[in-house]
Amino acid sequence: MPRAGRLRITPTYDLDSLARSFAQMARSAEHSTRTVQVPKESLDQSPLTIRTLGNQDLRQSAKRISKVDEAVRELARDMLRSMYSSAGIGLAAPQVGVHKQLLVIDLDPDNAAAPPMVLINPEIRSFGSAIETYEEGCLSIPGVYLNVVRPSVVEVTYRDELGRPQRIKADGLLSRCIQHEMDHLNGVLFVDRVTDELSLNAGLQDKGFNRSDVHAIR
Ligand SMILES: [Zn+2]
């Protein structure tokens, strides 16, 4: 997902939950070591090429990572470098053509000291009953921002960059970002979930994307 500064929050969105989401990020960062941290800067050349809508890499399912080793951490670092170079707050491995269950997220890209999150083999354990509408974007569909309805709260388990099991209950922007990035692991893009056909067609056309590359799942 593109960084928060570019996301337009819909009137239904609850700013308190956004604040809680950042607080939760800070808490989950406390037990993170800084083994994958890289400078939060835009490089002249992104180390990995981010695939865009229409590329079939985005439509393949990702496989579980059996061992969290240095190669996985180096991939996470390269994904973070690529994400920061594209002004993103979240990136999934399939977006760079790697079909592994690995996500990187950093909701605080302007704070050099805040460690990013690395989620390996993430699984959603439960959804809250509330749903909310949020205007999403995607580094694989640059310039297109459209409303998507999703559950507000998710409980997720995953392995961190050292292979340690983690469990978090996320809401606000963190919940939204995790759900968006986890969709990528199943070959699903946020435009597949957009219900407003007119806005979808206009948004894609405006940025030169092909409507036939959307696989509606509603
Ligand atoms: Zn995306």
C-alpha cells in the first residue's frame, strides 16, 4: 500500500482507531529486534521491481516459508528498500515476483527509529464483526485509489524475522494494511474487491490500466 499521506480517509473512518493502530505498532515493535532495519530512504534504483496490474506474478498464490533464515531476512530487507523507494507502507513478496508468504509493513516511514514489521506465513485467526470503508491504494496499481469494505479488526498469527511466533489483534490502518497485503499472498488485488463499478472503471482508465485485469471476487 502507498504511504498514509496519500490515503484519503473516508468520513466513516474513526481517527481514534487510527491512533490506537499506531500505538499498537509501537507496542509490537518493542519486542522486535532490528535485524532487518534498513535506512528509510528512496534509492535511485529500487532493488526489486514491483509488478503492476496485468502482470501474472500478482495472480499466483504464495507458498509457506519453511525456514526463516538469513536469505529470508535479506529478501525482507530488499523488500523494505523497494517499499521505501516507492513511498509505500506495505509490500508483499508476490509484488516483487517472489511467491513466498512474506509481508513487510511500516506505518511510520518518517520515523527513522521505528522498526518495520515483517510477517512470515501470516494467518487470520478471526475477524471482528464491524466493517469499515477505506480508500485503498496499491504500489502495483499506482495512482488508483478506491473505496474497499473490509472488517475493522483482525487477529493474526505469523512468524517474525527471527522465526518467532507472534499474535496480534490489529485495528485501524494496521488491520487494513495487513488484510490488503495478505490478499496479495492469495493473488487477490484490492481492485477485485471494489464494488463501485463506475469509479473502478474510471480510476483504471485514468491511469492506463486494463479493466479485464480485474478479477472481481464479490
Ligand atoms: Zn497492494
